[in-house]
Amino acid sequence: MGELARQGVGILMISSELPEILAMSDRILVMRAGRIVGEFARAEATQEKILALALAEAATVAAGEAGA
């Protein structure tokens, strides 16, 4: 994949392995429920930021259930 990227070929990688994503990506799009909910350049991305976007809805639902 590295050689293809150096040649300018676009590569779409889908993974739940955050260390792998952070090591191999130039740009990271975060999806939740089939929609893009965020985008990071590699330099600004962290596991914590990615997870916060990916799990935001689940945390909102859990907080709502706890208050019910």
C-alpha cells in the first residue's frame, strides 16, 4: 500500500484498528450510523478524538437512559 500511495493512488482503508489507521493514513474520516461525522488530517488525529466522534451517539443514548 505504501508504494501505491507514493505513486499518488488513492486508497480507501476500512478498519476498527486505530493504531493501524493512525500509522497508515494521511486523512481519516470517522463514520457513525452510516454517515461521516468527522474528518482529521493525520497530524491532528488521536485515538481519543476518533473514538469521541465514533461513540458520541452511544454516550448520548446511555446518558439519556441513565437519567430516565
